[in-house]
Amino acid sequence: RTCGVALEGIQPRTMITLPRVIANQRGAWNRWWRVKKTIMEKAMDSEHLLKGPITLFDMTHPKDAADAMAVSASDLGGWRISDDEVIGGFSRGNARLIRTSADYAQFMKGKEPVYESDDHMKATPETDINSDFVPFLRWNGTTDTTIGENSRAIRSGYCALRSPIFAFDGADLGKKYNALEVTCRSDGRIYTVNLKISSYFPDDLYQGMITVPATHENKEEICQKTGGDFVTLVMPFNDFILTKAGRMVEVQRMLDGGVRIEHIGLTLMDGEDGDFEFDIARIRAINYYHGEILGETDEEAPY
């Protein structure tokens, strides 16, 4: 098996410093402006009504990498992890940015990747820029459906991961995109993708399911330098289901692309006990028609 990359314990509670809080606020503005700027640039192309992909999160981007390095259980701007510990449960999740093959080797030995300081966060060291390694955020841990003795919960066994927010009521896709694309590696368990949309109804949450087989059935065949191939999942917005407080809403409102994405999340709550592992390399908004990503794989690409 080649090492090429195809496109296809509890988190320590870190002390949050004032400089990091300021950096996180700046990061939310930067994310919003990057999407806004890209949409304005694409709007100048009058030949194509439907536009090419727009990146929401990409672990090769320095600012996105910085957000991934700052992952914590605190709601202060970076990627956020949570689990059923808050209801007396025993599931535990963790997340780490893996930037390079050296980071990956360190991680697989059970050691922490060595990041730059907060003031000098970088996506990848210069030595890895020309390699085949694709940086990714690894979310892993264990789900346990056992209900705590003193818990009031009627069921347990979940872990969740949430992206940083987009400022100013979210990333406005301008009614120009019809699907979400997730470049990832899955272990084959059932994951829920959560889209928090700017809405008049603050409890609205659109959810879609990832039910693909494990990216690598035989872990012995996984490339020891890259972590193995990625798969690209296309999730049409119209397939997302509107929920509220964890329940499907009886009267559905279609998610047609005319949305402002506040943040994106993943939840694992499949009723199973055991370890899990999910890698995220990139998330984009795309136009997907007839098996093609417009602006990327069609004859007139790129646009």
C-alpha cells in the first residue's frame, strides 16, 4: 500500500490567558472576512451563476491551524470538545492538530505534538511544506453508555466537537451553494454533522449523518508517515434535517444554501460503547451537480 494521500483520556483544562482571548476574537473576524472576501471575488465572475468551492476550514491554513491548536473544553474561540461528563457520564473525547509526519509519529507513540508558542503558531514547519502529508485535526476518545449513579440523565454515551464561530451572524453563503464537503477519515461509526445557522429561531440546528464504512478497515495497512488516505464526503444541504433540543421538528424548513453558518459540529452518540477516531482535513461549501464539483472538476474550472 502506498503512502500517498487521496482526496477522496480527558482533555486537560488549560488556563486561558488574556492574549489568547484577544487572539480568538480576532480569529472569528478573520474567518468571517476570509469567506466574505472570497464570495465578493467570485461575484465578479459574471459568466458563472453557480460558483466554485469556498473553504470554511482547512488545516493547512495557518489561522485554521492556530484555532485547531487551541482546542479546549472552553467556549473561547477555538475548536471546542465536550462529552457526557457534564451529566455524570463516563465518555471522554480529545482533539489534537497533527501538522506533520513528525507530529504524527510523536502522537502514535502516545506523546503530545510539540507546537509553537501562541505568538508564533504555524500550520507546518518549512521542512514539511513539500511533503505529501496533509495536516488534520484528530478527534478521538471513548464513548460509554453507562449512566452515572447520581445522574438524572435517562441515557448517556456521547462526545462532541464544535468548530470556532464565524463572526457577525455567520458565514453568509449568499444562496450560491448547495452542499457541504468534508475531507476526512472515519472509523465507520455513525457521526452527526451539526450546522448552526443564523436564524430567527435560536434553537434551530440542522443535522446530517455520516454513515460511511471505515476509511481503513485494516489498520496494519495504514501508512505510518501520513496516517493513510482521506475520503471526500458530499452532504447536500437539502438532506439536512431541522432539529430542536435534540428532536426532529415536525414542520421542516429546507436548508437551501441561503444560509449564514455560525459554526459546524460533530456528535457521536450511536448508542455504542468503545473507542472512536475521526480526522478532519478540510470543510468547504460547494456546488455539486451530476457527480461533479462545479468550479473544480468540470471543464470550465477553476472559477
